[in-house]
Amino acid sequence: MPSPSIVWFRDDLRLADNPALRAAIDRGEPIIGLYVLDQQSPGIRPLGGAARWWLHHSLASLAERLAERGGALVLRRGPAERVVREAVADAGAGAVFWNRRYGAAREVDARLKTGLRGDGVTVASFAGSVLFEPWTVRTGGGTPFSVFTPFWRACLSLPAPRAPLPEPRTIAAPSRVPASAALGDWELLPTRPDWAEGLRETWEPGEPAARARLREFLTDDLARYDRARDSPAAGATSLLSPRLRWGELSPFTVWHAAAGTPGAGRFLSELGWREFAWHTLHHFPDLATKNLRAQFDAFPWPPLDRDHLEAWQRGRTGIPLVDAGMAELWRTGYMHNRVRMVTASFLVKNLLIDWRHGEQWFWDTLVDADDASNPFNWQWVAGSGADAAPYFRVFNPELQRTKFDADGAYTTRWAPDAEEREPLVDLAATRKAALAAYEVVKRER
């Protein structure tokens, strides 16, 4: 009997433009899809609650789509270095293919690749998650970029991103499929209590819904994206971030669908910002826990005020735009990007709470939180990360509301009673306190 190939799915839960799947098909042997829920390997961060909800539904969709084409998805749980090798042995597989990961996960993959090859198994990995591999984009001095504009200019000077690969119509089924866990046994969905009603109302995970949303965005919203994207009530954003986070769409698919369309330049640069985050994570795997700029280790964070942190988490600060954003997040697992910047700035610079507390809350509540963009953007707001100039920028949430939600449509929808609450802090006074704290960092430069 021919030895099957295993396609190890990770954050690439799709059939279209999946280089690992295509390589397995080209090998000409039966194919077994494998997903490993690994929350134990060194450097692998356990998923937040909203992410677990999305993962359950996206895996269910992927399994259904594989079955429609003759394939199967095997679910296993545990440290990948052990579990993948066990799956290879159980299946009698002669090859394993996957799409590359970055950050600490890359070290897990490198060790596994070495081990499998030592077992005589063919192993190959592919670029499926970023447009440009992190080691291909460097400054003239050979160092990683720390400022976005020259980074993106360097990316665009490289050969254009490859065209997306077609979706396979059929997948050769193996004669025997190894034992698989039942998805429901993983208990990814909340039950006690079931807080996911708003997520169910807002989202439909899975590749078909992702492709439908991309078409809808290109048709209805892209032309006005540049002028309306900062208005949280305008509905002009793509809502593709969770689709990219889970790999239901590849960045290559999104790039080629939008490129050349009138008004696409600004949107494509946002794909570039995503690239910047992943490239930074590749070079600095501790992005979620360590300041990228070491001088920020001297920032004089006061003792944590847990009442203030909880008021922020629950959208009870008395600052309308902040409360609206946190209410949207709690209900839908999502927040408009402009409002993300405002709520993050308020936590860090008005409440003087360490950015890592906010990053962890977003990690647990956002459906699109990933290892790169979530900490990268928090560090950008805090001033401790890449391209954070001026690092002492303090967003005034009231001025931001006047500018981007002048008619109150967004704040009225999500926090209609916010103005009835006493503001948690005085914005002017806390801004002065933040700037004074930043003087300590300035002396460390």
C-alpha cells in the first residue's frame, strides 16, 4: 500500500492557496489532514477564550470540506514534537508537509523537522502565512527594520507576492485513517456560562464565509476604505483580520484580490503592517512579554490598581469612546482598530497600567488575536515597540470621539449610558502624569 502524506494544519485552516496541501497532492499519495491542539510546547501560548470559540467552528468547517473531497481531518492533542511523530507512526506516513510558523513556534517546528527526517520521513515546509519571508527583508546594514515606511518600501521592492494556488477538487483518501479525538471533547466552546451569543450573532467562521466576506468587502467597501476606515460606525473596514489570523484566507489571496483595484493602496499597506508585526516577532519571539525597546524597562509603572483595570475591562470608565469599544469587544470578540488604539492608550497612559495587562485581556477576548499583531500593536501604543514615534503620544479619547464619532452613532450603540457615569480619572491630569513618567524613559535613551 502507498504510504500516505500528512498535511499538518495549524493557523492555515483552508484548502485554497495552501502550499502544504498542494505539495501533498503533487506527491501523488493518499493524504491525511492533521490538527494538533498544542498548548504545552515551550513558547506556545495557550489560546484565549474567544480564539477557542473560533477554532472550534473553523475546524468543524475544515473537516467538512476535507470530507467532501474525500479527505479526513485527524485531531490530536499534546506537545507537537511528540504528537506529530505519533501520528506519523500510526498512519505509516512517508511525508509530512506544513506551512511555516514564526516566533517561538518556529523552534518547535525546526526540532520536529530534524527528528522526522532522522526517522526517514520526508518533510517540507512552505510560505503560506506572510507575503515576504522575514529573513528576506533587511535594512542596508543587515538588521531588522524598526520603522514601518522603509520596511514596507523594502518589501515592495522585492518580487511581487506569488499568485494564490487553486483549491483542490479531490483529495486522495487513505485506506486507513488513524484514531482522532472528537472535536467536542476538547471543550473549546464556553458552556458555564455560555458567553458566546454575541460571537455567534457576529461571525461565521470557516473558509467559505471568509471568501464571501472578501468578495463583499471588495465590492461594497474597498472604494471608500481610505476615507471612512477611521470611523467606527461607518462599516468600511474589511473584517478580515480573524480570517487571516486563522488562515481561512491567505495574505496572497487577499493581496491579489485587492491589488489594482481603485482605492486599494491604503488597504494593502494595512496588510503590510500585519507583515511588519510578523517580521518583528520572528526576530523578537518574546514580543508579548518583553519591551522591544529595552529602555522602557525603566518605565516607572505604579502598583497595579485592580479596580481601574476591571473598570477598563468591563467598559465602566465613564469615558464614552473607551467604554463603547470595550463593550463591542466583550459582545463580539472584535473592536474597530481606531478604537483599539484609543482604549489601549487610555489604559497605558491615563491609567498607567502596564501594557502587558491590556495585551493579555485582548488575547483572551479578541477572535483575531495572534502571536504577532496583538503584542506588536500594544507595544506600539505603549511606545515600547517598533515605529513608536513619538513614543510619548497620548490619544485624547474625547478628541478622538469628536473627530471620528461626531454624531455619536458608535458610542450610542455600544455605551449609551457612558456619559451618565463619573469619569474614572481626569484626562488632563493623567496625561501630565504619563508624560512625567515618560521622562524617566527619555533619560534612558
